[in-house]
Amino acid sequence: MIEKLNIDIETYSSVNLLKSGLYKYVQSPDFKILLFAYSVNGGETRVIDLENGDKIPRDIEKALLWDSTVTNHAYNAAFEWYCLSKHYEINPFDWLYRWRDTMLLGMYCGYTAGLAATANALGLPQDKRKMTAGKALIKLFCTPTKPTKKNAGRTRTLPHHEPEKWEVFKEYCRQDVEVEKAIDAKLANFPVPDEEQKLWELDQIINVTGVQVDRELVDGAIHVNDFIIKKLREEAVEITGLSNPNSAAQLKDWLEEKGFPVEDLQKDTVSKLIDLADGDVKRVLEIRQEMSKTSVKKFQAMIDTVGDDGRSRGLLQFYGANRTGRWAGRLVQVQNLPRNYIDSLESARELVKAKNINMLKFTYSNVPDILSQLIRTGFVPSKGHKFAISDFSAIEARVIAWLAGEDWRMQVFKTHGRIYEASASQMFGVPIDLIVKGNPEYELRAKGKVAELALGYQGAKGALIQMGALDMGLAEEELPDIVQLWRSSNRRIVDLWYSIENAALAVMRTGQPQAVKGIVLARESDIMNGLDFLTVTLPSGRKLYYVKPFLANNDFDKESIHYYGMNQTTKKFEKINTYGGKMVENIVQAIARDCLAVTLQRLYEAGYHTVMHIHDEVVLDVPSDQLDLDKVTEIMGLPIEWAPGLPLEADGFVADFYQKD
């Protein structure tokens, strides 16, 4: 009896998968499945050569497609699920519930994404590792071939063109199933919770449905950008005489010749240098600043991902940040879009659509900056719909106050919600009623704001500087006092940092679970599979996993928690040390993520269609005659069963295109 299928497929499409994403890749008319590898109940892996006319056995097809008792497992299962839906011409949502993603399992357990990377991190034996020849074989058989005289002008490489390599490719496909099975088996004692599985399914629904793109705006923006950049480059060449004024090395030499030496030409540096320069130097730096806008790249990414129906798909990665479980952006990177500040967004959009460059230049001093601000507006509702855009108010600040039991902060969030002013009031002993525009005490708000943004997770002077304290006009010598004042005003949050750290150290020293404010820290191991984790059980029941934890001295010669994880600087899976404030940050962000997850489910069950969500914000595509913003914000503010007393609140607005209010 078939209970479980482990599957891997190899496919062909003329669409670039990395640039355009899964959905446009599969929707291409020339998409096809070349190889289908499978294993039944963990048994021998077989490869079906569809390209050479082999057929998937009927009993396997029946189990794969129709038997509701069978679960289909794959690494990055969304790929196999969507490709096979197209191959068999069935509604992908009809059998979504039967798929299990081994990549999600690995990321849930604290490992990185990628079949090869996960196998390496888990220490799988060599025969359970991904074949290194895979990339070359995929490029050869799965993507278009550049026609040459040597290959007789063909645009595809077929099995009979490279028969020996085709046999290796089949073995590569078989081996991928072996690796996936090994990962699945090794992590079997640490399964993905049912609620996370349901969220994964909802994520596929959101990604497959996608969001409408305003092609007229996007095409206009690319046209305007190309023209403006060409003119700016010509102006820079005329001023400097350089062959490539966009080259940092050439420009640094030119600036030095002009008596204006610089260490680097990073965006932040150039912004500061402009205020110090004049004449040609100032103008050249302004040109570099204008040309540094990444607007055209984002607009081009929209074009690359948009399908024949005008929708962009696959913009979110479930569990993309595996330290917290938060979603990550993909392709267009909607989690990292420039903000908009101008009031006249609609007017700017119309000028860009009309490709009216002269009026754009007349109206706005920096056209590339305007294009950058319009990126968000490239996403629009479906015809006859509007966007309802709503986000949680200060979600992380609310969660940490709730978790720590910082009563004065809780009162702020239950009443007026002015946390920056309230923080300044607590720090400096000034009545909050005086911290209003027009009063001299209002300058304290800036100190309260930067303290709130920088210090909640055990940050100190360096965190304040990184958050822009000096740019806000604060003096460096006053920063240590701000740190001390904030900590004195938030003693329960400070206590939370050290309580979590001490609990983690106690778990590592004794092996016994420790509880702090409803958070349970424990050591969980699977000796037979060589697995060891420090786990943190959140109020939702979800766990955070710290892989292969151990105690060692940190850079300050203090004993601290170390574990293996993704180093955000090196992008490698390696040893990382942590401390109380950083663990609290992980926990708070994970709880905030779980609040969003509950809300996404509630909105879906209420009949709302989420097209995107960005950090703590949801973007709903709602028929104009059914729009009820109050109902949306009410749903987002509903109490959560596992977080009694957490004061959630949401605010929102209605728009004809995506924007920041």
C-alpha cells in the first residue's frame, strides 16, 4: 500500500526560472517535464524518462494524483506541485493539501535553504549528497541552447544529442530524491506543525494568485529611466572627461585630482559629501546619487515576472527568514521597496505613463528619485477592485511590552499609542502633554524615537548611531546617557534580556528545560541521527531551533551560547554566538510573525484575498462594492487565543495602487 511518495522532476522551459519565477516558467507554452523520479514508502528510487517516451506507472499516477491517503514529498515542493498540476492539467488547489515540503522542514529546524546546503549542514554521507554536475546538466538540457555552427544551429539539446550526459542527468535526478529522502528521514522526529503546514498552503494560494501589475506605468518608467540615465551619463562625461564616470575607481581618481579625496562612494557617503562639495564636484556627486537609484531594476523585475494575464507571481518566500519564520521577498523583493514621500503620486504616475519627460523634469528636480518612489504604485488592484492596505501598529514594541510585562508601555498601547512621546516622558521625567509640536519639550521626541528603534534588543551607543542618532542632531557624547535612561525606564525589558540568556545558559549546563514569561527553552536531541538543538517554544506552540548549540567564550571573554546558522554577512552556514537581547529579538519578531500568520488565516476565512504582505502589513484585493476597511482593521485587532492581553491594533487605508500612506 502506497502511503508516501518522494518526488523530484526535471523540466524544460524557455523562460528564465531565476529571473521570472516558477509560475511564469511553467506557464510558458514550451514548458514540459523531462524526468520524473520517485520513491514509494522510502524504497528504491526509480526514474521515468518522459522525454524518451516512458510513461509514469498507472498505480503511481493514481497514488500521486487521486489517493487522498498518500502524501507527496519533495524539496521545494511548490515546484513539483505546480509543474505536475500543469502537466496533468488539473486545478493546483485541488491537491495542494497532500504535499509536504522538505525544504520547509529543514528551515523550520534551523537549517538553510538549498538541497545541497542542507545535506552538507546535516552531515549526510557522500552518497546522500547532491551531485555537483547538476548545474551544468540543467543548463544543458533544461534551458534553451544558443545556436552555433558546431551544434548545427539547434535551440535545444535533446537526449540523443548528448546520450552519455543524459544518462548522468537521469542519475542526478535519482540522486536528488535520495538526498530529499535522507533529509526527510533525518529530521522526522522534528516535524512541521499542522498550523505551519496550513500556512504553507495558504502561502501557495497567495503566490499563485499573484498581484496585478500596471504595465503602462512600468513600461513608461523604464523608458523615462533609460532616457534620464543616458543624459546624466553624458553630462558626467562632459564634466569629468572620464570614459566611464560610473566607475568608482575612475571617479575617485578624478575627485582626488580636484582636491576632494574620498574613501568610498557608497550611497550614504555620497549623500553626505554633496553637502560638503560645490561646483563641478557637487554636480558630479549629485549625478552619481541620481544614477544610483535602483528603480529600473525593480520595474524590470516586474516585467520579468508578469504573466500573460498581467499578474506578477511568486513574490513571497514562506519561512524565508528561518531564524524567526518570517516571510522573505523574492524576485521583485516587495519586502524592500523604496518608500514614497511625495503627495502627488497620481500626477507623477500619469506623467510617467505618458512618458512626458519634459514635464517630469520641470515638476521634479530628481526624476530617478520620483521613479523610485513610484515602484510601489506599479502594483494595482484587479479591475473593479481596490486595495485595502492595513498594518499592525508598532507590533514589535507591543509584543516586547506584553512579553516583559512592562506595564507603563502596555497602558500606552491600550490608550493613546504615542510610544515615542511616552518613552521620552519616562526617560526625561517630562509630562507627555508637554511633548507636542510648538513646545521646546518636543525635541525630546526624537530622542525617544531613536531610543525605541535602537535599544529594545540590548542595543547601546553603536545601535543608536546605526539607527541614525547623529544624523538626527544628537551629540555622540549624550548617547550613553540615552541608553542608560531608556534602560532605567524599561527595567522589565532589561530583565527579560538577562532572564532569557540565563535560562539558555542553564539549559545548556543542566539539560533541564527553563521557562521565562511563558517561553520554554529546552535541549532537544536525536542521538541516533546526530541531531542536537536548543529550542524555544513560543506562545503559539511553534518552536525556534538553534542547531548544534554549545557554550564558549565570546569576543568579550564571556561564556555565551553558540550555535550553527546562516551568517547574514558571509551567507554561510557556520558558528554564530548569541546573547539575551538577540534571542529576545528573535522571540519578539517570531511572535509578531505568528500574529500576522493568525491574521492571514482569519482574513482568508473571512473571504478576503491577500495579494501581498510586507512585514506587518497586508494588501487585500477587494471588489469596490464590498470594501469595508473597518472590518479589515477589526479582524486584525482581534485578540489571539495564545496571547491573552496582547493589545493588537491596526490602521489602514484604501487605494487605487500600492503605496505607503
